[in-house]
Amino acid sequence: MKVNYNGKLQLAKNTSLGIENRALRYGDGLFETIRMFGGNLPFWDLHWQRLQAGINYLGFQIAGDSLFYKKEIHKLCGHQGNWRIRFSLFRKGGGLYTPVKNETVFLIEARPLDQSHFVLNEKGLQIDICTKVTLPRHPLSNLKTNNSLVYVLASIFKTERKLDDSILLNDKMEIAEASSSNLFIVKDQKLISPPLSSGCKDGTIRRIILQFAKSVELISSEEVIYTEMLKEADEIWLTNAIQGIKWVAGFKTHSYNAQKATQMLKVLNEHIVRKKS
């Protein structure tokens, strides 16, 4: 597998980041997981907005703008095919907690995908609340940083409990998100997602879904969600940039349908087609 390491295409096995890499030592980096559909990056602008927020917050000095990095992705993947892309950006080596410099290095990895559109899971997910760890409420929580131990532990929890996913609470016992996805609930005619203040990621697909709620006759809202509200929901969705929407079939003894999830996924796929034209 080839990667793009700071503008140079090379084999992944020949790529060495060095023992002083700050992403390795201190988690001093950002990343985005991006999906390419038929050679197109329909959600790139949203990914770049979140990257830019992280760049500003962490005080990174970068080599180029949005177009520069988009071209670097195409340098690796070309302008065709379906890819799962990980774009990493980290501060150059040197220093202890205090960096020696703020210039950055980037790494782009890509793995092929079979589908040129989002596909809804046939079997609904089984979920439960993660009791192993909680998510901090902090501006860093809204970004995708290399500090991902909370999500690692939440993923271990779901594996241990033989679940499809686990739901993270924050320190106020509010629902924040899942181990690798944002969360929505549908109740009556409302589509509700936790606010960013609850500690969830500022997800790209989350933004699109909140924008398109009216297309499936729902009213979008960002509200604090508690565990009891999951039990009362008509539907629960988990959303991310790679899989779009995954619908939940069961939480404890409660079951759900996928009526609105099916409609919303169709809207997302129509949006992808429009962005290609």
C-alpha cells in the first residue's frame, strides 16, 4: 500500500515517522477520516472546516490551504475509485511538552471501498451505555485529535459485552456520542442530536443531517439527551463519514425501526450525486 508522506508517494512499509514523532509521544496531532466516492470528495469542505478549527486551536503552522491538501489526496488516490482516507496532520518532532516548532507534517493513507454510495445496515445494531469511561466536555472533544483513548476503551467495552456499539456519557451523565459515530434520536417529528457542549465530535455527516432534516419531514434540534430519552425514542441513528447512517435495533429491552433512517440515507446519496455534477 502506498501513502502520501508530506507530499512524497511511497510504500507504507518504507515510511518511518521517527521516535520523536509528537503524535506518537504526546498525541500532538489531528486527523480526518474521509470517504471518496467515485473519485470525488463531496464532504471535503466540511472536513477542512473542522481541520482548520483544530489547526487554529492547537497553533499549528501549515504548508498550504484547502486546495493544496485536496490535491495531495488526489495525488495518492487519483480521480476515480472509492476510498477510505485517513488524513493526519501533526506537529514536527522536537521538544518535550513544549514544542520546539509549530510547523506540521502530513500523512495520507487510503484503503479501497466496494461501494460508491452509502448503504444502510440490513441488521439493526445492538447498543448499550459504556460504563468503562466517560467523555470530557472540552473544545478539544469536538475535534478529531490523536488523543483517542476514550474511544479505544469504548470500543473494547463493546467487544467485551458483545455489542455492536457503545454509547459514551460525559461527566454530567449526558449522552455524547458512540465509540466512532455521532448519535441522533427520532421522537415523533423531531430529529435530535446532542449539542457540541455535551462533548461530541463536530461530525461532518452530523452537520449535513441537521441541515437536511426537513427533507424527511423532521424538525432538527440540538438538545441534551439523557439515557431515559433513548428508551422513549422511535429511532436511534449512529452517523459518521464512512458509513453514513447506521440504524439501531435494540437498546436494553427497547426496540426501534429504521423508517426515517432509510429516507435520510437516500437524501445523503442524492447529495453525493449532486456534488459530482
